[in-house]
Amino acid sequence: MTVETIRAGQEKHFPGVDLEDEDLANCQLERINLAGANLVGADFSCSNLKGARLDGANLLGANLKLADLRANLLGANLMQADLSNADLRGSNLRGANLMGAKVSQASLSGAFLSGANLTGVNLKGVDLRGTDLRGVNLNSANLKGANLSQADLQGANLSDTNLEEADLRGADLRGANLSGANLLCAELDGSNVDGANLERACILGTAIASLQ
């Protein structure tokens, strides 16, 4: 009954609900409250979740392809979730776990990802302009060609991260850990690397190279 009620849009308040493996694709779920809900394996592909409360929700392995996720995902579990082509602009993803998530062609510009876990995630070519990435864990992530211009990466863990050809113009990298990072041909004009750890980093073709 709960699924039919949600699909019909009759109610919006379902904190803690169990919707594991349920089909909620192509639904209008704007501003729905699913805080702390069990959404493991649920299908929200192409659904409108703009303004939704998904804070603390368990979205392990969920299908969120092409979904409008301009929502509150504070502390959400998004491990192995499919976020391909999802709209996450301005979303609150602070402290969220995105290990193993698929984010190809997702839009994350202006999102709040401070303290999030993105270890090993493939973010190749992803739009992260102006994103709050303070203290984020991007260890061994692939950010080749990603747009990180004006992003706040203070204290971020970028160790062994692939930042080849990434756009880091105007980015704040103060105190970031870039040990072993690949910055080959990355754009760093106007970026701030004060206090950053660049041990073993590949900096060929970057503005940093001229400062060494």
C-alpha cells in the first residue's frame, strides 16, 4: 500500500520507511520525506526527487539514473548506487558514502560534499565547479578531465588521485593531501596550494612545476 500511495503523490511523509528493491521509477516525488529510509536496491530512475529529504537514507545499490536529486542526502549511504546522468547540482551530500557509486555524466556543480567518502570513484569528466569538497576523501579516485574550477578542496585527501588534465583554476587546495597524485597537464591558474602535500605528485605541465 505504501508504494502505491507514494506513486500517487497523496502523501509526502515517510521517514524510516522500508522500500527495499521497490520500483519507484518515473515518479513525481518532489519534497518527499524519506529520511532514514531503507532504499536498498530501489529503482528511482528518471524520478523527480527535487527538494526531497534523503538524509541518513540507505541507498545501497539503488538505481538513480537520470533522477533529479537536488535534495538533502546528508550522511546517506550511496555505496554502489547508479547516479549516472543524475542532477545533483547544489545537493547536500555532506558525509555521504559514495564508494563504488557510478557517477558518469552526473552534474555535481555547487554540491556540498564536505566529509564525503569518494574513495576510488570514477569521476572522469564530471562537473564539480564551485563544489564544497572540504575534507572529502578522494583517495585513488579518477578525476581525469574533471571540472573543479573554484572548488573548495581544503584539507581534502587527494592522495594517488588521477587529476590529469583536470580544471583546477581558482580551486582552494590549502592543506590538501596530493601525495602521489597525477596532475599531468592540469590547469591550476589562480589555485591556492599553500600547505598542500605534493610529495611524489606528478606535476609536469602544471603551474606548480614552475614553483618547484
